[in-house]
Amino acid sequence: MIFGRVTRGDGAPVPGAALTLCDLSGDQLDRASADEGGHYQLVPPTGGTYLVICASSTHQPTASLVAVADRPLRHDVGLTGGGATLGGTVGVRHGGGTNGGSDASGVSGWGDVVLTLTDVRGTVVAVTRSGGDGAYRFSDLTEGTYTLTAAAPRLAPVAETVRVPGEGHVTHDVALATRTQLSGTVRSAGAGRPVAEALATLVSEDGHVVGSRVTGEDGSFRFDDVAHGIYTITASGYAPVASEIEIGPGHPSDVVLSLMPPAVDGAGSGGTPARPDAPRGDDGAAAGNGNGFGGRHVHHLDTDDVTEAPQTGGERW
């Protein structure tokens, strides 16, 4: 008689595992199923060498040769791999739905998304990429709590907690938030001419300064990788300058005033104006300085290319 116990890698039993006893010619001699504790028993006709095959719907199968004499032989079987699978669709959820959940309605699959699964210790368990339809799948997972992270270019990364049981399949869809490039032009309100070296500042709905840009010669500015939402965008010109002069005989009658263009720290990474004396609005963003170019506009960002023209009261600096 051959008896023993079927267990997983963590020592837990695998109830229902199918065990088959075959001779070396491949003929089946006996078969059994593991009970709730993982125990099984097979009875060969005589002593000799036999093949014991163990299979489970949730684990990788295994086979081993067992030599049987005239007394019962204990043969424990350890199955590799976990008892559960995790899969679903990763993509963009339309209509402002929340991330995660098992309802794929409204999710447009996104291909080539990198999905990383880590355990509670922070160890990477598995990494995969979504297919062209956004489908992904992890297999051979042991029971436990995992962190599922999804990341792709032009999409904001998402990390979610997933609970995986001892066996079966878990469906978990992941919705990524799209991000947009916002571009625009600062123009004078009267003649509509582009304004170079103006300061464009983007402020989120909660008052956080997302970033600032100095316009080019054509008055253009651009913010990359902006999440969808409602923003306030402001435009301002040069800060005022002051110079002490004396007017009278023997003193020059001409004076030159140099206006310093605005500057930003960490351009392209959401920096704030570097000039400490730049006038600010109530939300902390650069505001108009009274020279004819101070404008702000509230914008709901949901397009890929937006042009903003500040509402100003003059044409000249």
C-alpha cells in the first residue's frame, strides 16, 4: 500500500487532488482522491516499482517513481504553484468611474500595460503585460493579500489591493486615468498679438500650483502630462521695476529701464515662479501686475490641445 499526503508549497493540504497509480508500461492500476486533509491511499497489486501521478486543477501536476516492498510505504506529494489565478482587463474607464472593481462596463482595454504583483513584504511575485485588448492574467498564486500596480506611458499609474483566496479565479479590472498635453497662446486683448515672455501658471481646483511656463516668441506655452480635471490658468507679464533718476542741467534726459522676464524653477516639472516679488493671486499663482497683462481663465481639461487667451485690459506692457 502507498499512502501519504498532498500539500501545497506552504504546507496546506490540497483536497480533491487526483492520484493515479500506473505500472511502467503506463497501465492504470489504481486511482484515488485526496480528502479534506490532503490524505490519500493507493493499493498496488504486488511489490515493485510504480509511477504515482498527482494532478490538481489549481496546481501544476507531478509524477514520481515509487518502489514498493512488502510493507506500506509513505509517499508525500508536494505540488508547486499556488491555488488561484488573477486576471481581468486594464484600460481607461469612461464616464468618470472609479478605479478597480470587477465590472468591466465602460472600460476600454489598453495594451502593453505593465502590471506588477507584490506581496505584503514588498517582494515582486510576478510581472506581466496586458494584451492588445487589455486582458492580463497571473496564475499559480498562493492565498494572501497583494498589491497590483499598473503603469503605462501617457497614463497615470495605479496601485490597488487585491485579496486572493486559496484557489479559484479572481477577476479584477483596473482603470487608469488618462493624462493630457495642454498647450495655448497668450495674446494681447486689443490687437490679439502674441505676447512673448509672459508667465502662464496652471492651478488645480484645490489651489495647488501644477506648473508655470514662460511663453515663447510666438506667445505659446505647453504643459505636459496633465490629469483630467478643472483648472485655473493665469497669465501675467513683467514685474514693475524702479530706478532713481535726477532731472536737471547736466543730467541725461533719457533713461533706460530693463524689464526682467519671469522665471520658473524646474521648468517642465511643475515648478513655481522663482521671482519672489512676483504678485500672487488668492490661490498663490502668479497674477496680473497692473501693466495690462494679467488674466485668469477657469478650464475643464478634457481635450488634448487647448488654446487659452487671458482676459486683459490692455495691449502694451
